[in-house]
Amino acid sequence: MKPDDPNIHWVQEPKLGLLDKLYLPAVFSGLGITGKHLAQKKVTVQYPDEPHVSPDPLKYRGVHRLNRDAEGRVKCVACFLCATACPAHCIDIVAAESPWPDREKYPEVFVIDELRCIYCGMCEEACPVDAVELTSMYNMTGKSREEMVFDKEKLLSVYDATKDTEPMRSKGFRLEAGPASAHGREKGSGVFCQDGPEGASHKRLPTPFLGQEGHG
Amino acid sequence: MIILGLKILLVVLALQGTVAYLIYIERKVCAYLQDRIGPNRVGWHGLLQPIADGGKLLLKEPFVPEGANKILFILAPAIAVFTTTIGFAVVPFGPTAPGDPSSFVIAPGIDVGILYVFAVSSLAVYAVILGGWASNNKYSFLGAMRSSAQLVSYEIPLGLSILGIVLIARSLNLEQIIAAQADGVWFIVYQPIACLLFFTSALAESNRLPFDLPEAEQELIGGYHTEYSGMRWAMFFFGEYTHMITVSFLTTILFLGGWDLPFVLSASSTGFLAGLAKMIVICVKAFSLILFMMWLRWTLPRFRFDQLMNLAWKVFIPLALANLLVTAVVVHVLRS
């Protein structure tokens, strides 16, 4: 683009008057702005003393959980869509023939390496049966790398610990009608989505349970 | 003699304690202006933070970089502390009486008081230049170069701006300048432009924002004290904050009437209690100015170097000269 291109709109710098050139009005208005902040509410969260409260726990991308269906079985049908979608390749699934008549496969092994995970939430997006979901738990700790590789049992235990405080992020379908979940986090066509919170508890998890729990 | 020694000890210790807590206050002011809380972990509301910081700095390794000029490298922070501290010697922080051991100044009745302060405080540039040069580091060196240019430029408006005061008060003696304002009008009324010039130049002199180019973190890492660590680094800090204290006291003395508080404290009220009250008045005034400097620091962006130089040479010096000329003419006409 040449400088004389008619599409270029040249803007003139505003001409400063004597008052502006003195800097002083700008200085004092700046002082006024910062002065106002002196008495404003502080945004600091005293983290270890007071818990960090996520503004929307259902949108937070923390530790994963493996959801159970109404009968307490793992929802996952071992379709590998999450593992395929995962950009960090942190999901490892071994499929086996399902012992239940309503599905063909189930995961014999379902491992997520929480250290490798980048918490992008694409596994959650990819899952056709809403089996893998992210929770709002952020304070997970481990003393070794092995401890941070979560297997199926541990992921299910995350579900058990969070199911009361965090409802399913999207409505389950295909395998079961399931209790309606809160928060329309649009998936697919939106036909299955429900809007508006329905008994959604936005409470935070009471304890950092992963830190207390034994080794996975 | 012993009393003088004790007084000096007391003043130096008080200065160091004040500096430590000024850093704490600065951090608090900064935090509050940015909607944060600031240090609050050590002690009640973080009040022991300066002590923890001091302990940390004492225990740190005083590192000397390779290729540095060791003697000058060690000397520079000492100069920073020394020059700024002895500058405070003639600054009266309360009413003074010659020969009275309880007068609130270390060296009372120095007739060239203000010249002395300027002479000594401009020596502080040696600390910056030597420190920056001796570090054998390009960032330090650049910071030192900027600093020398800045300090030399702002010395001139700083000196010119007070000449009007000297003409009106007919003295360079700081105590007499206060006496000229006591029970009268503060000099800020007669010399508002001079006050503005003096305060702004003083900000530049003490490397405070918006004129902190010698240590512009984004460009020069730490500026002249990039290579310093531990207590040597702390001494540079100490120098800067002592300079702030001195400059605030000077502004108070020259323009804000010193310990004069109209309708409450009169110049004629003497005695130890009145003296103490006056000391509190001048300290409160100076402290407010320090707070104002901090407020400014967390409000204004840094000047660009050419803007800084333009401001000094094209605006401040002509303004100060014009101010001096007008003051001289008016004083001459009124007195003749």
C-alpha cells in the first residue's frame, strides 16, 4: 500500500494547547484516577488463607473426572475420541469388551497424565457420552510423577468427590436420559442443550481432597 | 560534644529506620493505588517486613562481578549513603537555637546552609557514575551516563528556582528562611512557579519517577545498580530514600513555612514542648510530600530521555530565569 493510497485515512495528532503542554492538567487528572483506587475494593485473594473462588466453576478447567451413569458404572464407552482429540497425548485407554449388554466396549484402563495435560478441555468437548469432564479443582498435589498419573479408579473417585458440588456440565444423552445438568455448555447441535441453571450448585469444593487422598 | 555525637547517632539511626519504613510505605501505597493489599505476611499488617528485608539483604552474598573495578565498586554505595546523609546535617527538623543542645538540627546556624545542601547532594552523582562504571556492565554504564546527564541538567533549575527565595528571605541560612515565613506568608504564595520547578527538579535529582531514567527497569534492568547485591544494593536504596527525605524537608522549609502552622503555632512560642510540636509539624509536612512523591511515582509514566532533556533546558531553565528576573525586579521596587 502506497502512502497516497485513497484507502488510507490519515489522522492528525491533536494539537496541544498551552495548558496541555504544561502537562499539569494531565498530571493532576492522573493523580485523581490513581487516588480513586486508594479507597477501592482490593482484588487480592489471600490464597492459602481464603480459597480462590472460581467465578464460574462449571467453566473452570481443572482436574478431570470420569463420570458414572445412574447405575454407578463408568460412562465411558472407550471410543478413543478424547485420546484422539487430546493435543498433549496424555490420555491412554485400553478398551475391552463390555460386561454390560447396553454397550459394546468399556475402558479397562483409562489413564490421564495430569502433568502432561494442558487443561484445554478438548477431551470434554470430544466425548460423545459426556464421560470425561473437567472439574473446578485446581489444587492437586503429588509427591512423584507417578502419583500424578491418574488411573480410572482415581478419575472415578474425582467424580464421586465432585458430583454433589458440580453437576454434569452438559446433559448426558445416548446411553441414558440422566438427571438434567446445569449450564448449557453447547455441544454439537445444541438440541440436547439446556439453558439456565437448574439446581446448579456453584459452590466450591470444600476441601482439596486430592492432597489428602492416598496414592492413586 | 558528647551530646552532639549522640544527636548525630540518633539522627542517623532515625534516618535509617525511616528509610526502611518508607520502603514499606512505598510498597503499601503502590499496592493500594493498584487495588492490591501489599506486604502483610510479616508481623501485623506486614510491619516487620523492612526488618525481614534488612535481614535478608545482610545475609546475601555481596557479589563483585568479574572485570569490575573492585575499589570503586565497593566505594560507590558508600558514597551514596555518605553524601545523602551528610546533606541532612544542616536541615533543621525542628526549631533551633544557637548553643541550645536541644535544638533540632545537627549543625545549627550554617549561613550557607542551602548552598551546602546543594553542593553535597550533587556529589551523589559520583555514587551513581562510579557504581555504574565500576560494574563493568553496559546496562550499569548506560544508567550511569543517563544519570550524569540528568543530574547535571536538573541542578541548574534546582539552583535557579531557589534564588527568588533567597532574594526575599535575604539569607541562605535555612533557619532564617523559615523565620522569614513564620508569622507571615509561606513562600509558596510568592513563588508558586519556583516551588513547582524546585519540586520537579528535586524529583529528577533523586531519580524518582517520572524521571527515573537512570534505573529504568524495562530498558536497563536495574540501571547503575544492576550488578549490586546484598547490603551494597541496599545502600543505594538508602541513598535514594534519604535524598527523598532531604528534598522533602527542603521543600517544606523553602516553600511551606517549615514548622510554621498558622493560627496554632507562633514563632514566639518557645520551650521544649513547643519545639516538639514544631518538630512534629515539619515532619508531617515533609512526610506528606514524600507520600505525594510516591503517589506521583505510581501515577505517571516515565519520561523519554529527549523529553527529559527538553523539559530541563527548554522549559525549566528559561522559566526559572524569568521567575528570578521578575522576583528581583519586584523585590528591588518594593524595597527601594
